[in-house]
Amino acid sequence: MPEAARPAPPRFFRWMVLIFVSLTMFGNYYVYDCIAPIADLLAKQLGFSDSNIGLLQAIYSIPNTASRMFSWC
């Protein structure tokens, strides 16, 4: 039995989804770039070494790199 055609979502809903996804991606890139400026703060207040900061950067960037590689598929 054929599927009934679904109506297209309203234009307002599509714009809201676009804005939400855009802000989410902006926030992701902003946080990704914010580790370097707060490195001194992490070292002074929390006692992070350069290795700890590098590990934090790696832990955060590896899943992002993998997701970007698979988004090209």
C-alpha cells in the first residue's frame, strides 16, 4: 500500500530549525577555539601542565575531526 504524501513543514518551522542548527554550530566552533585563550587560566588556577592542556584539546578535537570526516560521506 503506498504511503500517503506528507505535507511540507511550515516555512516558519524550517527557518527556526535553520537558525537553531546555525547557532549550535557557531557555539561548537566558538568553544573549540576558546581552549587556547584560557590555557593560562587553566594552568594558574587549576594547575594544568602544557601536557594536560594538549590532552584536553586532543580529547575535544578527535571526536569533532571524526564527525567532520564522516559528514563528507
